[in-house]
Amino acid sequence: MFRHLGHLSPSLALSLVALFVALGGTAVAAGIVPRARLADNALKLQGKSAAQIGALAPKGADGAVGPAGPAGPAGSTGPPGATPASLASYVTYKAAPWSLNAGQEGDFTVACDAGQKAVGGGWDNQNGTALSVDTRPSAAGGGWRVYLLGVTSASGSVYAACLK
């Protein structure tokens, strides 16, 4: 029946060994997990709480507590009666449309409000197919720029996340 096998190649022998080790490993794990549960349940049947069971686990010695570091300076409290603003109140989002014909390319910019800086941005492609070549803040940082190539006639919006 096995006349055609001849000698086993080293790679086939190694593969078979790996297969049997892997199969044996799952069998060993399948036998260990129920035993661990039985041991835990046995302690519970003896009336031990979860804290007492945890106390039975071996632990290393605790080291000495070091000295406390220096306290940092207190922050400003702001004007009396003022409540701190949420982080979301410092971020606004701006959008500007873009449009390209097939084979056209262009650099599109969306501007932040005066005194704001663009910290991120992007674009979407609602109609047609376009490819982004570059996306970056504008030179002064007051907006976001996207360089697009129109594969087909396409349009969408350029977006900027602006920080107050």
C-alpha cells in the first residue's frame, strides 16, 4: 500500500512532527483548563471567598514606597464665575467644494476663520473618480490644501479642522 512513499523527505518529516505537536498541544490545553476550574471550584466549596483564593496565589515582596515628587505649579483659574470650555469648543470644521473634468488636475484650498490654524484636513469624492496627489496645510497654516487629479469628471468637498 505504501510502496510509493519510499524515503520521507526531511521537510515532510518535519511537517508531520509539527502537525502532531500542534494537535497534542491543544489536547493538553483541553485537559488543563477543566482541571483549573475544578481546583477553583474546590476552593469555593471550602467556603473561601474570591479575595481569599487570590491571597493563596504566590506573590513577590512589595518594595518600599519612594518619596513623593514635587508638586507642579497651579494653573490659572480664569475669571470669577467662568466655567472651563470643552476641547470641542476650540475646533471648527470648514468645507469648500471642488470640481474637475476628466484629465484635469488642480490644487483646492479651504480656509479657516481669521486667527485659526488648520491642524488637519482631507477631501471626499461624491461624484466621479479622482486621485489625491498631496494633502497639506496652506503656507501660512490658515487653511488646508489638496492637490487632485480627475480620472473622470468628479466633484466633492475639501475639509479642514481648524483650531481657535
